[in-house]
Amino acid sequence: MAYTDRTTRRALSREIAGTIGLLTDEHDFRAMRRYRSFAFDDHTAYLLQVEALLKTRASQGTHTAVALFDPEEYAEFCTAAGLDPDAPASRGRFTAELAANGPTVPYDGRPLTELLPVLVDEAVRQATWEYTATLLARLGTCATCGEDLGRAAFTRASHLLRRVLETAPPGNRHLVCSVSGAPETLVAVLHADDEIDGTPHIDEAEALEFTSVLALGLATHSPGGLVMRITTPSGPDRIHGWRLRGYGLEPLTAGEVFDAYCTDIESGDLVAPESNVDYCAPPDLGDDHRSPGHHH
């Protein structure tokens, strides 16, 4: 019976998913060393131990997600929850909170050196989305018709993104949307790779962030632009561009796209164009710059 119980518990443990909060950089690691219960004193050794643990769990068939552990957020969490920050149990509670509400990526066997940039990108993506969502919500309602301005701008941005993808030539598409404003420029990236049937495969989290940034630019009439690079197995890459203008996207000419890509942003000096790249005017979106969306 004991053997059966141990076997059952072992099998059951493989069905329990876990999350580890990771201190990705030396600065955060040093901040955690102020707690006596934190057992590590070398960041490199700490990362090696984490990677060994992840590999062991993976070899046992156990799913593990990795989250960013921020010491400042952890201290705030402990204060709000009345927890002792110098206790492993408190770190476990905080990590559980990260698993429920924060950005995580599943461990898939890749080295941490490859997984960490993915995790950082995911954290930046979520932070950007939360920031733009907050700003869109603050826009309130239209004094003329009572429509929610943020929701209307998001609807408009969704329509424009759909038209950009629908009218794009076949290939794998890499889109970048940038919106200038205080305190900093917001940038969102979207990958749309062709499936076998020709329909674009889009990551929902990327699309949400991208649409939110574009919506904020439209709603606030901020300077900005959208660039799309299309890559195919044969033939040169194609680059198209639009500037945000009013409540829509204004196409750039081939010359304007070339100038944008072949000019150093900081110095204004010309830089050599990429080889095997065509700078092109974008396809016609068939858009009247008004519908759908808010127009007062």
C-alpha cells in the first residue's frame, strides 16, 4: 500500500503546475540580498541553479512558468498584505500573485539566456498595454454624443489594422507602430506570419498591445507612424509605411519610406540602404478616413 501511495503521489505531483519568480539582473539580485532568508550570494550561480531546477522539473514532466520577480513590487506587496518580506513563504505568496496576474512564459527547455529576453519582452508588452489602456480610459466620453472615446479609438484602430493585413501582399509580416508623446515614445510590434491556407497567424497579446498603441495615437492625434516589412522565401523584402494623420493612416510614398529607413534618427545623416529590400508605397486600404470610429 505504501508503494502505491508513493507512486500515486509522484504521479499527482507531475500534474501540479508551478511558477518561479526570477531575478533577471544583477541590480534586482542585490536588492534581494538584504533579506537574510535569501540564500544566494552570487547572481551567476543563482541563474545556474534556477536553470538546473527547471531542467529537473521538465524531465519529470512537470510544467513550470517563469515570471519576473521585481524586488520593489515585492516589498510593496508585503506591506499591503502585512507579510514579513524576509520569509520564503512571503516570496512564495508574491510569486503566486505573479502567476495569476503578471506576465509569465512557460519553460520549454531553452537556455535561460534565450528565455530571459522573451520574458522581458512579455513584461514590456503587458506594461505598455496597461499604460495605454489607462490613458484611453481617461479620455472619457464625447461631450457631443456621449460615446466612449477610448473604445471608439480602439474600434477604429482594430479596423485599420485589419485592413493593413487584408491588403498586404503574401508573406510574413513584421509591423511596428510608434506614437510620440510625453513622457516617452510608445512602440509596439506585431508579427503576422502566413499559415498554410494564407491567413495570418497573430499572437493575441501582441495584437492587443499593438491596437492599443495605435488607438492612443489616433485618439490623441499624436505624431506617429506604422511600418510593415514583408518577407517571402523568394524575392526581396518589401517595406511599406503610413503616418498617423487625423483619425486614420496616410500612406507614405516609396521615396518617403526610403528616406525614413535610410536616415539616422539622431544625426540626420544618410545611411546605406539594405540590400535585397524594396521600399514601396503601401497598398490602398480602401479607407475613407472616417468609418468606423469617432469623428467629432
